[in-house]
Amino acid sequence: MKYKDKARWDVVSLGEVMLRLDPGEGRIHTARNFTAWEGGGEYNVARGLRRCFRLRAAAVTAFVDNAVGRLVEDFILQGGVDTSLIKWVADDGIGRTARNGLNFTERGFGIRGAKGCSDRGNTAVSQLKKGDIDWEAIFGTHGVRHFHTGGIFAALSATTPEVAIEALQCARKHGTVTSYDLNYRPSLWKGIGGKAKAQEVNKEIARHVDVMIGNEEDFAACLGMAESNVDAIDDNAFKSMIAEVVKQYPNFKVVATTLRQVHSATVNDWAALAWQDGALYKSVERKRLEILDRVGGGDSFASGLIYGLMKTGDAKVAV
Amino acid sequence: MKYKDKARWDVVSLGEVMLRLDPGEGRIHTARNFTAWEGGGEYNVARGLRRCFRLRAAAVTAFVDNAVGRLVEDFILQGGVDTSLIKWVADDGIGRTARNGLNFTERGFGIRGAKGCSDRGNTAVSQLKKGDIDWEAIFGTHGVRHFHTGGIFAALSATTPEVAIEALQCARKHGTVTSYDLNYRPSLWKGIGGKAKAQEVNKEIARHVDVMIGNEEDFAACLGMAESNVDAIDDNAFKSMIAEVVKQYPNFKVVATTLRQVHSATVNDWAALAWQDGALYKSVERKRLEILDRVGGGDSFASGLIYGLMKTGDAKVAV
Amino acid sequence: MKYKDKARWDVVSLGEVMLRLDPGEGRIHTARNFTAWEGGGEYNVARGLRRCFRLRAAAVTAFVDNAVGRLVEDFILQGGVDTSLIKWVADDGIGRTARNGLNFTERGFGIRGAKGCSDRGNTAVSQLKKGDIDWEAIFGTHGVRHFHTGGIFAALSATTPEVAIEALQCARKHGTVTSYDLNYRPSLWKGIGGKAKAQEVNKEIARHVDVMIGNEEDFAACLGMAESNVDAIDDNAFKSMIAEVVKQYPNFKVVATTLRQVHSATVNDWAALAWQDGALYKSVERKRLEILDRVGGGDSFASGLIYGLMKTGDAKVAV
Amino acid sequence: MKYKDKARWDVVSLGEVMLRLDPGEGRIHTARNFTAWEGGGEYNVARGLRRCFRLRAAAVTAFVDNAVGRLVEDFILQGGVDTSLIKWVADDGIGRTARNGLNFTERGFGIRGAKGCSDRGNTAVSQLKKGDIDWEAIFGTHGVRHFHTGGIFAALSATTPEVAIEALQCARKHGTVTSYDLNYRPSLWKGIGGKAKAQEVNKEIARHVDVMIGNEEDFAACLGMAESNVDAIDDNAFKSMIAEVVKQYPNFKVVATTLRQVHSATVNDWAALAWQDGALYKSVERKRLEILDRVGGGDSFASGLIYGLMKTGDAKVAV
Amino acid sequence: MKYKDKARWDVVSLGEVMLRLDPGEGRIHTARNFTAWEGGGEYNVARGLRRCFRLRAAAVTAFVDNAVGRLVEDFILQGGVDTSLIKWVADDGIGRTARNGLNFTERGFGIRGAKGCSDRGNTAVSQLKKGDIDWEAIFGTHGVRHFHTGGIFAALSATTPEVAIEALQCARKHGTVTSYDLNYRPSLWKGIGGKAKAQEVNKEIARHVDVMIGNEEDFAACLGMAESNVDAIDDNAFKSMIAEVVKQYPNFKVVATTLRQVHSATVNDWAALAWQDGALYKSVERKRLEILDRVGGGDSFASGLIYGLMKTGDAKVAV
Amino acid sequence: MKYKDKARWDVVSLGEVMLRLDPGEGRIHTARNFTAWEGGGEYNVARGLRRCFRLRAAAVTAFVDNAVGRLVEDFILQGGVDTSLIKWVADDGIGRTARNGLNFTERGFGIRGAKGCSDRGNTAVSQLKKGDIDWEAIFGTHGVRHFHTGGIFAALSATTPEVAIEALQCARKHGTVTSYDLNYRPSLWKGIGGKAKAQEVNKEIARHVDVMIGNEEDFAACLGMAESNVDAIDDNAFKSMIAEVVKQYPNFKVVATTLRQVHSATVNDWAALAWQDGALYKSVERKRLEILDRVGGGDSFASGLIYGLMKTGDAKVAV
């Protein structure tokens, strides 16, 4: 795995960015105030690389050009992520033809788990289709060292998988390293073909990926791997699955996952594994880690892993 | 105009209830916090009658059964409005099949006007169709003294005008007095036939209305009346239009309007007019009224007018 | 224990509802802001049954008709609990003749325990006396499936125990199942006869109760049972006491308690026990449960227990 | 009018200090958050003299020793007013025997007036009686340059007028200048003898006052003067009344009042008048003054007036 | 005045960016909470051009690399202004060698004026000296259409005027249009030579400016013009001064000013004037404009004026 | 160790008091709001003695007389600590000649540690020099029972150690017991001589101290003791060091320390040790203590210890 020297951006992500509305300590259904944030699985990785590791990042996404879209842009600006690749769609004034995605999410506490309420139907980004984005300009003319997308984007609509593949192919053509976080979301797939479609789409996409990220359940649901049903932070279950995965997808250069044991919404054990060149590396194990808000934990991992790979090329260090 | 003696509810409204997200003093597109409220033109009238005048009110509407829908219900409960007539629609987890309406609205201040960003496409209430609500049970079995709906509900989709007519007809059949606030919203009509369709729909609905409410622009846009283009708080312009209106719609028993002169978002002149039995009555004129947040001002007027009519039957007092 | 089929309300509670003023993370005596809530041991049970379990609930209580009383009503409306049984008392403008109860409560954190400051002297509800409430209309004309009151209400004044007994008798006469949470509060009893009076009152009330709830200390203080002084989550201590209790009060059909081991204000072990037909059932034990705010924990338990009993009649499931 | 040279405090006030709970922009009866402040007509004057004019001030009052009382003490400390003269009363845990006063007050905006809800019945300070405070120590041993009390304190109970007289007499005996703000509050007098009692009490107290403050309505209600019913900021009405007042109370050295014309809760005209040695002096007239929160406006005036008198002895400058 | 076609940035500003701490409605000296913003006279102009007019802007400034500096960077990122030209200075951990500027500012209301408390001594930006910034790279290699700096930056220290002149010269050499807002701040000049030094510095700088902005007092204090002492929104006073100014500085292509009449902190009259090619143009007059927060009003004017000039080259339209 | 009977203050502290700006749950570098507090190692001890233990406390410090200085004074007033010994320095309007200290501090959570950003260069208090404070008046004329200062104050500048020594000498001369908390802060010493200077200064100061407080690292860095590098809550390491310390400084009557084992920012083990008359006493060990905000934990310990010593003279009880 080798990163290019010259490029306008260190990392470009492709995916939805939603306005997150967070009721703080309380519950959504009795809230009177919400704190706003931006978020989106693929974008979070780019933002982490920009703000924690100071790389130059850009996000490819689409918004309706109204006050909510401009608010999410305001957050992306604050995140330091280049907004010049955003596709802006005209506003019809009420959100019938296209919308911006919203995500009401509460944090959970103790025995009450985190709980979200997505309102992301009919969004501008879900309407992206092949040909909408000038990937040649991005990967060819300007240049990108690392490209990241994932299974949430691929599940937004019937057209987004084609956009993901178009982007991944163009990236690899221009020597950009690609990563993909499987992130299986049953609710997104439910209306557009379910798990069967998820596997069809992800199996096709996986052929174009260098760094594949996902937990055991993701590999099972998206790529049809057998699941071990082991709950603890145990690397053996993952080890045999990885062997099978890399056999099927010889293009994978790194495969990585987080391992979590949930004691409560407030206390988790955490660790991570990464496979490279036949070897499996485990991170430090964090036992009884205090959690304030678990949202984006997996994306942070991906962000750190990619940084490590870009810096050292070595999954052992990166994990 | 005579109100029934026995009825389970004093007033029932039909219309969308949205979650309003309010950035306070600031702007939506740079906000980091939102205060949540509920709101909707038709519902606001029922809520005003419940909380300011202590009448028994119920709201007919529809929500997706998720945390956002339950939050709006929580607000309606707080408003004291009966929630038993709400139609709950199953949640698909992401808002592709149906959603709950959202309304980001900022207040304006001085020369900066109030500004909203509606996100109400594809809502559960816009999918209401003839036959979904058991109006016979509401107006017949239980009984209602006053029924209110309006031009926002009628503009939600191709099916909602039929629901409004169905409700108005059933109300009048059972001796319930009906009111309608024209509330012309170009953005809602734009995608479903524009002003031409708005006139077709509202002219049909107007045949079933006892108390018609709207400003001059509403009467022009919705019922095809000629507009005078007089800007000040002047009743002459309205007077001649009213003469024409009641000739075309002899079923109107009361016609009412608010008159506003906007000096700035913070200072307005306000007054109101009401016509009944050939006479035109004017309210006290409020010059240079300080405005904190103008949203719902027209609905409050409708609420007070209806209360006055229910209490006295006399538009002169009511206005 | 059999619940009626036809009834206007599933549950009616009798007790004080106070305005709770909560300084959040900080202390009352240095606060500059308070979040407002409503609360009251007996009412909390009805509210839980309404909002968590969607039963139809009403609260019998009394308020002075001023802005504070109307604020508590606003909270009860939001809670979905029927406010039509509230007795409203005229306001003298300053709270000399009657007041609404206030409760300043801080949450505690770590080794700093939760701490409250009650301001509930001379409240409208404490002035309730026999004959003030038309129990025949409530339990007879309208019908109620379950009636709940408790030892806090009984400790408010010299007249409230009589109201509790009047209500319990009327409830049972009309086939309504009754529950009572002993909730011994020394500060309330101190000025009106102390523990001796508390026992006299509670022993009399206990004769009319089907489902008796209380922790070991409550049974000792209110009903004169011997206390074991075992601190841990241990059911043996409770077991022998229960045997004695049900011998003295053969009318008890279910006796239940929560067991708590307080490691700190932030971490508790929790469990619960319920006795029915000679058998003692223990809930799942929750070890090292993270606590955000302990207020109302016992009331939530009562709420869940009653729901379980109403749904299944089986204390084993309910607990 | 001559002020002493040596004294421990420049000003001492006697009156209730309440915890004010302020819902901000909104209404009390729908609030979810309150900002806390301290306030009390007599105390406000001392605090203004301390924080705006840096005099050494102390407050004589009484609190129940609980978290609410300690919170008000915390505010008084912040106000820089000496807390060593506060009488602390034991807490009974629930506020049956004595309480601390609370004052829920909303600000008003535009045509909606400011509105308060006092909860000050049965407070520790209203139970103050002759002999409770060691006035000899305060005025004799330590020395005070100016003593201020008022008609709110005198209306708290049957015993507080005697405390006021006891203090005023002791003050004058030791050469301390005394002031009194009539501040007629009908709600306070209603339960303890009404306007007749108010006049009896205030006429007696007035004999011991050097600087008498009040608006026209106050002089009418408290001292039985004839009222002119002139609404505007007009000094003629006040002029003739003052002539009569100083004839009846030759002990008055200065008589002062504020004149307000209320255009709305947000816009008022303000001015003030002061009489001294037969001459009437008028302040600058402030037309269309913007008001954020009117509470304490009169007390601020008294504070500034007293400072001016202490500094210059000249009412013309002071006003 | 002609703007270049090719350039990396439309506008670059040079000046300090401070963290503003804003107590909201209240006063700094009794605040318990502050809202944070970023601000700085020169930067505000660039930010306005970026966020209101969507031009590509960059800010030249310097920060100490600590959490406060990074917070200001976070605000600049949110403002969409390019942060790549910021000079980062090492942190000594306590701010002895260099600091980041802070500005505590309250808004004023009614008769209480806005009031600030600057804490900007010894800042990193005040230590900028000739040679620190590679202006050739900025104006030559990359290209800039408009460069803006002003009299606040020039007053920061003995070295900043040289930096301003170095930048202005380099800008003009590369065909970049330059603007300068005089913004006279006596407190900044007090310690480094007073008004005499201010005039010496500004007269020198003025030789390199195309668009000069300032109110009458600024021209008097900074360039030694005679002041008319006319208070109202009157253009005659300014007219004769402008004639003199442009005679002395023939390099000025546009001279502009705001005219304000302060009725109170909450209500101002506003207008603006611009001179170009011998003609004086006046903006719309805004009478009795409601003001929420006046900070940055002049910078907003400069921002709009520059945009108008860049778009049309015509001061008549721009003003 | 014997405390005086007659004294105006129970405790006087000498040290900087800063405005703390706290971003709450979040991070400084992305905050939009800050909660303000006051804080300073030496002052915190006096404030704790005043508010937790109700002793009469005063703080010797210096502020610039601007809104920030007055805000810190407002906090000190609220803290009940006497402000009459504060030295006020004239404001230059921008903070070039002298400033007030600021401290941005975030709390940390779980694996993210607490983190601060001090902005305390060039403060008024750091400019205090010998002769500025009239110690004879404080310790002689008025009298003080206990005097506390510490190693943070001594590290502010080249002149503050002399002020500390001047104060300590004067205190002991008048029979006031003295305490000193070593509180080694490398960032403060870095610019003024580093650890070598820190030892020189602290060794000199230590000769005048009765009660010496510090953790193992403090004793090593400030007094040159050998460090054991034992991480756990273990008293053996400290025991041998203490033996050595008291040999070198026979004037120490009590030596005390806190022992902390940091599991995470949220969970610590805590204990404390105190040596007196050759014996070492250990406090209760608090295992897995939940931490909301660790700032000031050591100062609270000092405060409690001093109270215990003042009350009982016995370090065993005090600890």
C-alpha cells in the first residue's frame, strides 16, 4: 500500500452529512431544546483526519440549498473540511422534491441505551447518481491520497451504490488508496431490497476496496460471512473470519474492526484488531471505558487507523 | 350562526402539526442550539382556544410513530389539546415512506425579517385521504361545537383538499359551525398546480365554510378577488372586496381579516376587521406594537375571533 | 386480584404534586438557574403508567389558582394525566391562606448525596378534607381500575389521612384495586405527632390496601415491624418481615419493595421483591447501576409493578 | 439633614429578601427553566448603594436556615451587602412553621405587562417581632449613617409595623437619617385589615421618617391624601399634594416620587420629583425609555436619591 | 479602480482576531456565562465578504498555538475564511511571552450603552514585524483581488504599522486594490505615542490606500482634518472635509463613512456616504433602526461597500 | 501549634485569583459558551474555609480595575471572602501594562484528561512587590489566626517570592500560624529560572512555614527531595521522604499530602496523609471516587486540613 506524494487533498470522503439534533441528558420525545451537530459515517472519518491529525480533507456530498443545508455547511466549515466539492440542489421551499438529512439522537445513560430517530428519506444526497460528480477532476486533475466511503452511503438509494463504485474505480485508477466501512444499517436496506440486496451491493463494492473496515456482524450481513456469536472482546472469532474474507477478496490490503463489550451505555470495554499481510494486530484493550456519547466511535477508529496507515503504512502501529 | 349545546369538544381542528425548531436571537444557518415548539396554522387555533380560553379542544392530524412524532404529541398534551383523534402511522426507521413535518423558523429583528425553512415534504398528514378519519364518529357520535381547518392543510397534497371537504360537509350536516383560514402559501402550491390549483381547491372548499378568515392577498390568491394594493391599516380596500366575496359565497356568515403595517420585524401596526350581516366592524388599532416573534399572530387572531363568536355570536364584540 | 373491564380511567392517584426546582449539576445554595419539573410520590406512579405504559390516568390533588399552580398543571398536561379532577383554590395573592408545594432538589454526584429542600407547608392539597372530593362520582359514576395513594399524602396534615381512607373505602366498594406506598418521611410527621402518629395513621389506612409497597424501613416506621438492619441487596431480611406483615394485614394481596445498595450517589445496586399468595419473587439484580438522578426511583418501581399486575395479575412477572 | 461622620455602615435596610424566579422571555405558567435572583424593595436600595455607589451596606432580615435561605444569602454576599445582621431561624424540613419568601416574576413585553406571583406567606421575616433585633447595638454601638425601610415590610404581618417603628425610633435617637418607601401593595394588606389598616400603620410610621418616598397612589392609599388621577408625567398634580403632605408631617425633610407614563411594557416615559425646604425639583425627563425588566425601578430611584442626599444634602442634585 | 481577473483569493485582510466573550443581556462584571465569538475590525470585513457575499477570503494574523488560539481558528474556519496564512507562535504555557487577544463586550440596552473590556496586551499579532509574512507569495505568487487592513492593526504596537505598509506596498505593486478603515481607538494609541503618533502613522499609511473608510472623528484624529461637531445624519459636514482629504491624498479613489445618530443603545439612525471621482453618494437613510448588538456595524458597512466596488466599480451602487 | 484568640480574620490567603472559563462537557478549542468561575490555589483554601466551615476569611491579591477584575471581585464577594485587602491597579484600557489572570480549563472525561490553558502573563498580582501590602496592619493591627500562601504565587514573577516571605515573616512575628502548598507548576517556572530557581525560592520560603502541603512530586521538585516513583495510594514512599523533610526543616509542625491513583479522568482513588510530631496519619481511603471536575481538589484538602488543625490542633483528626 503506497500513498501518492502530490495531491490537493490528503483525504476525500463520499457520504451523507446530516444535521444531528441532540437532546443532551434527556430524551428526544420530551425535549424542549436540542444542541445541533453535524454527522455522517463517511464524513466523520474525513473530519477526524482534518481536526485531530491536521490533514487536508474534502467531503463529497449533496445538500438542498436552504437554511438547514447552509447550517450543515457551516458545521463542515468549522470542521475544516473543504466544502468546494458539495453539490447544491435547488430548494422547493418545503422539501417535497429533495431534503437535507436529519438525525435526532439521544446518548443513553446507564441501562438506557443510546437511541436515534433518523429523518433521512428523500435527501439530496440519496438522489446522487452516476455522472453527477466529476471524479476525474477530483482524483485526476487535483489528486487525492486517500478516498473513504462506506455502507451507509451505499444503502441510501438504488443509485448511490453506482456512485460509490464509480468513485472507487476512478480513485484506484489514479493511485488513490481506498477504504470502506461496511456499517450495516438494516433500516436503510429494509425498503430497497433488504439484506439480500445489501450483500449483492457490498460484494460488488468490496472488489474495489484496499482497506476494509467492519465488525463481525457487518461482515456477516454485508459479505455473507459466518458469524461466531461471541460477545466478548475476543480476537479468535474474528481471526478465522478474516482468513476467509481475504481469500474471497484478495484486493483487501488491510482489514480492521473494533471490538466492544457493552456493560451499560456509560461503561464499555473497547479494543480493535487489524489484519495486514497475513498477520493480525490487536490494539491496547480499554476496559470499563467511560462513555459520554457513543455516536461516531467507529468512525473515530477508522480515522485513526487511516492516519496510521498514511503515516507509517503499518497496520500494527495504526491500530 | 348558532352553536350546539351538547358536544364532547368545543372545537376540533384539522391540519398539520410540525415540530418548530427556533434558533432564538440568531440565524438558522449558524445556530448551535434550537428551542423546540410545536406549531401548525390550524392546530394553533385549537390550542389558543384551549389554553387562553379553556375550551375543550381536539386536533385531527397524523404522525409517524417515532420519537419526533411522540415529541410533537408531548407538546400537544402540554397544550391541553385532546390527542385521541391523531392517526399514527408506522415508522420505517428513516423517513422514506412517511415523515413528521419540521419547521425551522427564525424570528427576525429590526430590518432583518422573520425567515423560515420548512421541511414538510412527504409527511404522514399530507398522505391523509378521504375515508381515513371517522368524521361521523367525531361530529355525529361525540359532537363538536366548532370545526376549524384552513388553506395550509388543503395545500399539503392532492388528497388533503378532499379530506377537508369531507370533514366540512360532515360538520355542517351535524350542526357544527365551520371556519377556514385561507392562509395562502405559494411554496406549498408550487409543486402541485400553483395558484390556479389553489383557486380551484379553495373555491370548492369555500362553499362549506361559515366563518372565512384571510387577508386581502389570501382572498386574491385563493378566491380570485381583485387586490387593492393598499399597504396601510386601511379598511376601505377590504370593504369593497368583502362586498364582492359575500355575493359569491352567500354561505359566509362572518368574514374576517387582520391588517398589518410592518415598520420592521420588531415594530408593527396591527388591527382587524370582521364582517357580519352586512356590517363591517373594526378592532382597536394597535400602533407600533412591539413584536418578539410574529409566528402564529394570525392564528391567535382566529382563535380570539372564534371564541368571541362562540361566546356572543356577535362579530363586533369578537373582533 | 381482579381488575374491572369498564372504567373511565385505568389509574387514579391521590397526592400532592409539587413544582420541583433542580439546579442540575450544581448545588441549590449557589445556583443561578433552575430547571423546573413536576413531582409527587403518588402522582409519579400515575404519570409513569400514562407515559411509559399508555394507560389512561388521572390525578386527584389541589392547587392554588395562580401562575405556579398553572405551571404544575402545564406539566401534568404534558404528562398526559387527566387534570379534570384537580381542585382549584382561590389565590390570596401572596400565599398566606394557601400555597402550592415546591421542592428544591439536587441530584448528588459521587460521594455527595442527593439533597432536597421542601417548601410544602400550608399547601392547598394539605388542606383537603373529608368531603372535598366526590369519590362516588370518580369510582362509581366514571369507574377506575386502579387507585394509588401513599404515606406522603397521609403525612401532609391532620385531615389528609381521612381523605385517603375515604378514597380507599370508596374505591374498594366499587371494585377498584388499591395500592399504597408507605414512603415514610420523618420531616412531614415531625410537626404533627411524629412516628407514633405515623403508625396510628398508617395502620388504619393499611386495612384498606390491596397492594402494599415500602422498603424495610418504611414497614418498621409506619407499621411497627421489626427491622433487620441488613444493608445489602438481600431478600432474607425482608422475607421474615413479610410473613409477619401479611399475618397482621390479611387484606394485602401483594407486598413489594425495592432493595438498594448505595455505593455512591452515582452507583447503586438495585433489585426488587414482591410477595403474592405466600410466595416471594425477586427481580433481576442490577449491580453497579449508573444513576443520573435518583429522585422518583421508587415511584417508577411502583408504576411498573402496578402495570405488571394490571396486565398479568402475576407479581412474579410484574416485579 | 445631617449625616454622621463615624459609623460602621453607611446604610442599613430592614425588609424581606426573596428568591426571585424569572422565566426570562417567556411566561411563568409554561416555563421549564428559571433564572434565580434575589430581591426585596427595602434591600434593593441597600444593594444599589453598595454596588453602584460603593457604600458599606447591611441588611436586617430573617431567613429559615435551609438551602433556599442559604441561596438568598449567597446572592446577598454577591451583592456585597453585610450578612451579619440576618436572623437565622431553624428549619422544620418542610416549611410549616416558617419559610423563605419566593417571587415568581415575568418581565412582560410590548402589550403584555410584567406579572408576578408572590409566594411569601408565613415567612421567617414576617414573624419578626419587637425585641428580636438588637437595634441599640446596630445604631448605638456600631453606628449607621442612613436607615431605610418601607411599606412592604410594614405589610408583612401584624408584628412587622412594630419592628419598623422600633427601628426608626432607635435610628433617630442615634442621629441616623431615616427613609421610607410607601410601596403600597393591596395583596399584602388584604388579609390583615386592608387599606384602613394600611393607613393606620403608615400614618403612625410616617411620624418617624426624614425622607418619604412614594408615588401619588401610594400617598393616597397609605396616608389618605387626595388623588388627582392625572396619568402623564406631570408635576402639578404632585405639587399640591406635597404641600398638604408636608403640612401634616412636618418631620419630612425630603419627599420624592417617580413619574411614569407606560406606553407598553417595553417603552415608558420616566421622570422624578423631589421636594425639600419648600421647593420642588424635577429630574431630567426620559421619554420613550426602553425597558428590559421593570422590576426594581423604584428601588433604584430611591437608591440614587439617598446617595445624592448623603453626598450633597441637596435634593435638587440628588433627584 | 480595476480588479484583477486571476487570483487565489478575492480578499485578504490583515489584523488581529480576538476571542469575544459576550455576557448576553447582562453585564460583564456580574456574568456567570459568556457566549464566545471571534472578532476583529479588519477580519470582520473579510468574513462578511466570505459569508454574506461568498467571496474567497483569507486572513493574515498571528496566534499563540494554545487552546484559545485554536478556538479562534475554529471560529475562523466556521467563518469560511482561509486559515492557511495564520502565523502560529509557540505557547509558553502561561502567556508571558505572547498571548491571544480577548475582548469582553456587553451589548448595552436603552440608556445603558455598549461597553467593552479589551484584554489584548502583548498578543502574538502585536509582535508581528516587517519580514514575518511572505507578502510576495500572497500577492505575487497566489494573487489577491482586494486587500484590507486598518487603523486598529496599525495601533497594536510599534512594529505593526511597518507590517501594514509593507503589505500595502506589495499589494499595490501586484495590482491588488487596497482599503483601510481608520478606526481610531484612543486606548490603543495611549501607551505608544498618543494621537500625535496616530497621525504620523496613519498619514504615512494613507499614501498606499485606494479606498479609505472612516467617520468624521477618525479623519480628524488620524489624518488631522478639522472636525465639524455636527451630530446628526448630515452629509454637509462630511462633504467639505472630503474635499480637503482627497486634495491631500490624491491616491484615494473612494472615501466612505457611516453616519449614525444614537437615540439609545437600542435605537439608532443610520446612513452612509461614499465619495468617488468628485461625487458624493448617500445611502438609504435608516431612521430609528432597532439594534440588538452594535459591535461590528462599521465593519459590515466596509464589507458591503467593498463587495459593491468589486462587483460594479461604482461607489454610488456600492454605498 | 497554637492559634490566637483575638483576630479580625480566621484566615488570610495570598495569591492570584483568576477568572476561570469552563466549556462544560466539551473542549475549549471548539466551545461556543463558557461558564465563569473564580479560582486560584491559595484563594481556594480561604474560600473553602469561609463557605464550608463558616470562618472569616480575607484574600490578599491584586486586580486591574476593569470589568474583568470587578467580575472576579463579584465572585469573591459571593464566596463571602473579604475583599477589602485587594489592591486595585489602574486600567490602561487594553491590558498592556497589567492584566487580570484568566484560566480556560476543561474537565476531562474518561480517558480524556482535564486540560487547562492559562492566560496569566503580566497580571497585576504578578507585579506585586515587597512593600506593596501593609502586612503590619493585617497581622498586627487587625490580627489573623491562620495565613496561607503557596508555590503558585511564588512562581508568578521575580518579585512575588519576596512578597511571600515578607508576609510569612510578619505573620509569624504576630503569632499567626502559616501554611504553604508547594503546588509545583513547571510552566510558571520555565520562563523565570526553571526548577533550579523553584528550589532556591521554595527552600528559602520553607523556613517560614508551619504547615507544609504538597505531593511527592512537589517535594521533589521544590525542595529537592528524592522521588520514589510509586504510583499507587501507598504511604510508605511518602513516609521516608517525610522523615528527611522534617529533618531539613525542623520548623514544619505538620506536613501533609494527598495520594491519588488516576484510573481515568472520571474515576480516581483518593487518600491523604498528614505527619505531626513524628507520627504519620492516613485518611479514609476513597476507592474509585467519581470525579465531575478535579480542579481545586488539592485546595479543598488543604482547606479541610487547616480547619481541622484550627479546630482541634490534631493532624490525625484533621486529615
